Amino acid sequence: MSQSRWMKEGQKVGGLAELAFTAEALEAAWHVVLANDSADGTLAPGTTRFSENADAHIEELAAQLADGRYSPSLLTPVTIVSGTKERVLHVPSIRDRIVARAILAAVTPLVDPHLGPAAYAYRPGLGVADAIQAVAALRAEGLHTVVRTDVRDCFPTLPKDMALRRFSAITDDEGVYQIVAALLDRGFRQPSGGIRAVKGVAQGCPLSPLLANLILVDLDRALLRQGFPAIRYADDVLIAVQSSADAQEATRLASATLEGFGMELNPDKSRITSFEEGFTFLGEDFGPRYPPLIGDHRIRDQARHVLYVGNQGGRIRSSAGRIVVESKDDARLLDIPSSQVARIVCFGSVGLSAGARSWVLSNDVDVIFASRKGNYLGTMLSHAQRYRPARIRAQLAASDGPQASSLGRAIVVAKITKQQVLLERLNRRPGHERVADAVGQIESLIRMVPDANSPMELMGLEGAAAKFYFPCLGQLMPELMRFSERSRQPPQDVPNAALSYLYTILLGECVTALHAAGLDPAFGLLHTDQKNRPSLALDLMEEFRPWLVDQVVAEAAIQRRLRPEHGRREGTDGVLLTKQGKEIVVDAYERRLLGEVRGAIPDFTGTRRRHIYRQAQRLQAAISSPSITWTGLSWRP
């Protein structure tokens, strides 16, 4: 990744100091530092002294940062002995750690979207368990050969100047930048009395892991672009491939990429092995079957579920606290407690009895209606989902003014960035040139977004990205499931039929989320107002298409769960999913929405379904107050 890409694509946010250097932010950082120091049961003397009058120290620190009096202290060398090996950490003072932690908390949401699908360390909501499951998934895919390596002396060899340039590309707050530069330039006092500079970045500084991620993302991207699926946890790297020849090529690529900015692989910890042979990664012993791939990793049970009904001529009724689904000949197909139903989705000629209608309206259960082919028709909402006049007026003003372009740019970047990430995530060695080309074209379109000044221009860029994205996505499918373009009305193959089917369901989710946020789905920012079209819901769903639908369909096809026989052609109506095909994609979609995610939105944890609602709320806040910046989600697997 070139510096120019960072400068053009990097999200610039002024006034970072207003987030990082308030007394409240510094106090929160102090509690993190205190918790870390307390982890081994013994507080360092400096931490103890600070804690005795913490409030006063924090107020003074905030004042120093505000008036420019703050200056970092020298680092303290600390030798850590592990077996026969020694490692020297350069530990900052307690107040410097608080400042660094406060900066870290403010800048992490800005950095995280740049890191991509290979990085698992030092990212909110991701950890060792996620990285282990990602490796298990590669094993399940049939990639049996493994490159196991790490970056030699990562922090001491990290190019400090490059890290600072990358940091500068993300924020234009000169004051924060100067403090970060000062934190990186600190030296330590030698026993002889002189002051010596630290090579690279100090291992004890809270900002060092973030800066390492800013540099090592180049390694991640180089491997993914060439079709080598990689999992990186800090400086620990695993690459899964099909053959020893690919393993050697991946190793050469990784080595050359690191050498480009003065770093190198650790030859003592680099080897080519296999799942059959077994190896250790992140403390886990991998073999042919262990650790197991957990299909419901991060899925949290919920009390209520979505009811999908597509039996033509069937009927939904309410009876004695239960929801009953009957066929057209009155056969009972389903009978469940009404307390378990959160939402109902009806496809085609499905009836709703008077009792069921009364129950859904009285219990705030929305009903989404779609045609038998999967086209969205409308949504039944209770009176509780009513509009708020002030929000609607703000929405109308936003849709006709410059705010539409500003929010539209954020929406388009969020969507096509996720398209890029998904292609990289699915990319494998055969045919990787196509992915590399598509991703390069998409990146060039992302760089054009800031110069787009109208919804029409933005939709043009979005459409141009789709022309590269969908053919590439189609070629990543198994041979019998490949497609060359996105076909809609009607879909011409099973993957396109599955995409259309799930897009309809997702659109209904977005309509409901906007109503819940007090917005009218009809008035869009990017999509123009048209009769019977929920334009704002189409805007909201854009970034969720790759994240929630495209990945589900692609993985179902790659794993051979979705196959050609799951579609049927009906004359000129194109290809429709069979009953089994619908069940397969709906089940996979629901499982993905039930997965719990942290870190995709700052300071928010919830299921992926809850993220739809949260983004609708954030969009409402941005529409109501132009000073609030709306951003897309950070990718989470």
C-alpha cells in the first residue's frame, strides 16, 4: 500500500484533541492504565503515587495539554527474562501512558477501517479466539499447507517516520501529531549517564501496537491480493495454501514486502508445515481436527426469532398465545409460542388472519411482505413506529441540500470498501490476478469519491464499482455456480437469485430500522424519490449488502451448500430458488445476523442485526445535526 493511497483515502478528522485530552478522556485512560498495572497484583511505585491524588494529577495533565506545557518524560528500561532469553521493554511514565492511552482511544476508530480482514490483534472486538477460528476455517476449506512465521524484532525495526506519516494521514490535528511524534522520539537514560534513542518504537508504549498495524497492513494486503489467505496477530503470521510451491512463493512475497520498508521475517521462526503434521499458533496446537471449527462462534441465543413464511395460499393466525402457520388445505405446518416471534416475513400469497394482524400491531412485531419472486412490497408497522415531525423536516432538508452529498459520500465509501474487503477475504491463488485487478479498480474509484459533488455522481461511482465487483465475485464461486454479471429482474442463475432474495429481506430490516429511528424510508440521500420505493432504506442497506448478504451467498456456494439444483428456471421469469435453496440461504443469513460483534461501531456491542438499527440511529443523528459525522462500519468477520 503506497503512501499516496493513505493520504487520499485516509479519513481526516480535525479536533482530535477535543476527544483525547479532556479530563473525562484522561480519567478513562487512567482507569485502563491502572487496571493493566493491577493485573499482576502489584502496583508500580509510580502508579501508587499517582493514585494517591489521581483527580488532581489528571486535572493538571489536562491543563498542560491544553496550554502546550506537556512534554513526555524519558523512558525507563525494564529487562524481562523468559527462560534463557532476555527482552528489554522501554516503559513510559504513568502520565505518558495515560496520554498515549487517551490518544489511542480517540484514534482507534479512525485507524481500524484501514486494517482489513487479515489483522486480528489490537482491534476492538477481535482477539485470539477469532484468529484461531479463522485458521480452523481455512483448514476446513482444504488448504492443508501452512507458512508459519513472524516479523523479526518488530517494534525495534518499525520505520518510525513511515508510521508517523500514516498517522498524520488519518488526522489533521497538528497538536496531537506533535505529541505523538514527541512520544516516539523519547530516549532513555543509560547507566553511564547519557541519553540513548530507542530503535523503532518503544515496546512499552500503548501507541506502538497501533502504529505497527498501520505499517504491517501492507504485508496483509500484499498476501491477500496474490491469493494467499493470511491471518496476522500482531507480528505473528500464518498463511494457508494448497502446495509447498505456493508456500515458498508466499514466503518470498512476505519477505520482499517487509524488506521494502526495512523489516524482515524471522528465519528462526519461519517454516513450512501442514495441518496433518501439526503446528502451534497463538498457543493452540493445530492438527487435522483440533481446534475444531465452531459453526456458531460468537452467536448468542435470543429469545425471539424471525418467522419466514412462503407456503403459497397458506395463512398465519394467532391462537391462545401461539402463532400458527397453516397450508392452503388447513394442514398445521408450524405452531410456536408467540413470545418467540420478533418479526414475520411473508413471500407471495400468504394470508394474515384478523387475530394475527391484531397481535402483531399490539405487540410491536413488524411484518415484511415480498412477492413470491422475492421483490420487496411493503412493511406493516405498529403505531409505536410513528414519525417525529422535527426529524422528518430535518430529513427533507438534508435530502435536498449539500448534506445529501456529504452523507452520500460516506455511504458510498462504506459500501465499496466492504466490497473490496470481501474480494480480498475470498481471494485464493487460482485466478488471483482478476481479484487484484478488480480491487485496484475499486481503490481508484474510492479515491474519486471526495470529488463527487452530487448524488448522481456518487451513484455513478457506485455503479462503476459494481461492474468490477460482481464479475470478480462471480468468478470466485465454484465452476458450476460462476456468473459474469449481476442480473436482477429476473436473476439468471442461482447466486443472483439468492442475492436478490436476501436483499429483499435485508431491505425490510432497514425499513423497520429507519422507522424505529424516526425517519421516513421514502426520502433518500443517494437514491432518488420514486413511487413505492423506500429510497433511504436502500441508502442504509448499501454497506450491509457485502457484509451480510454477499458473504453469506458466496460462502454457501464455496462450501457447496448452495448448488445449481437449488434453483429452477421459470420461462422468461429467470431463475427462482427452490424451497430448499431458500431454506439454505435464509438459515445462513439468520445465523450471520445473530453473531455478536464488537468494534465495528465505536463503543457498541451487539448482534449484526442490532448494527442495522444502530446505523439507522447514527444516520438520524447525522441528518438532525450536520456537525455529527456519519461513518460506515469497520469490517468484522
